[in-house]
Amino acid sequence: MAHAMGAAEYTIKGMGGEIADYLRVIGKMKAKMDSMSDEERHEVEEASKVLRRLRAGAALSGPVPLPMPMVRPADGASA
């Protein structure tokens, strides 16, 4: 669409870079999910469902405050 709209080349390159970055992140996320146990993967999937429902509800009623997530260090990492 950017080409069709006659956008400047630097804009198109910037968009291409952003798309490539998102694709890298998606790849890393998929690899991380694949490396998880079935239980961990299930927990992440359930949390994602809850967040999607909250976001859908927020679109109707306004922002929903969420608590800060607890992040566990990777195996072998110090806290």
C-alpha cells in the first residue's frame, strides 16, 4: 500500500524493517513455546485467553488495570 500511495522509499524501508523485526520476535516466541513443558505451555495459553478477554472488555468499558507480572529468571540465572 505504501508503494501504491507513493510513500518515500525511506518510509517503505522502515516499514520493511519493522515487519522483519516482528517476524524475528514471533520466531523467538514460537521457539520458546516449543521448548516449554506441556504444563508451562498450557499456563501461557490460558493467560493469553484471559488477556484477550480483558482487552475485548476494555474496548467496551475502558482500561483494565493489570497487576505487574511475576517474572522467573531463566534456569541457571541469578535473581
